[in-house]
Amino acid sequence: MASYNKVILVGNLTRDPQLSYLPSQTPVVELGLAVNRRWRGQDGQQRESTCFIDCRAYGKQAETLNQYVRKGNPILIEGRLDFDTWQGQDGQRRSKHRIFIERFQFLGAATGGSGGPSRAPAPHPQQASQPAPYPQQAPPTQAPPPQQQPSYQPPAPANDEPPSQAPPSAYDDDLGGGEDIPF
């Protein structure tokens, strides 16, 4: 039987990433993600629910996430779902689902985060499927201001004589009638 395990989530970090190292000196980062869902109930009231998901990344991705994201930052995460079980200190068997991050992309500045300090600004956007140093981004180019069309200026009368005919009207047409219809 075929199987497929792929998760794509967009949400905000619930806490700052927590970086640690395995005995093999491989970096590991743990982070929490909040994914909101909004809908209107049958009674017409706006409703919202939030799903909290634990995520984990290894290697260069772990270091990149630790360096560039903070609590409240929006992020897109692509990965696989894993079910983790363990025995707690109280002897109870515990379990939870976790996302193992395979790829991620920074989505921009937080709109309602904690407002706490960050060590470095998050670049926008950054695809981290193949981690690499962050390139210097060129400043955004600005569009040139729109050029205004010159308005019609009738020619100045020569020798202070009144013009023999009025300038053509924007409402004249070749269909006859001779009437100017103002709009």
C-alpha cells in the first residue's frame, strides 16, 4: 500500500526557537507554531480556533531558524508528521505529534507578536530547502512617477485680435448635429 506524509503549515511562532546540540554536535531547534482558523458560525458570529504544533529542525536549518526568527514571526513550514512517545517522570506514557521541518520560508514581519527584541531581522523571503548564506538584497526599485499629459492650451491671439474661431471641442464629432453635449 502506498503512503504519503507531507504537511504544509503557515502560522506564527509561539515562542523563540530553542537551539540545542546532539552528542554528535548536530544542531537541533525546537519551536512552536500557532495556526489560526477563522469562520462564521450558523448564528452569524465570527469564531476562531488555534492549533498549536511543535516543530523540530536539524543541521544548518536549525541554526538558520534560531538566528532569524522570533516569537510572533510568520513562517511557512513544509515537513513530515511524526508521532513521538515517551515515558514521563511520573511513569505515565506520553505522546504527541510533531512536524519535522524539511523546508521553510520566512513570510515577513510579525503583525501582532510579542514586540520583544530580536537578534537579527528576518530576511524576506528566504527559501531554506538548501541553506546558504543570506544574500544582500538590493533595495526595491521605485516606479517612475506617472507623467502628466499636457492640457490643451489655445494659441495666443496674434496682435491682440480675438481668435476667428474657437478651438475644437473635445465633444465634437464628425457625425453632424453640431451640438456640444457637456457631461
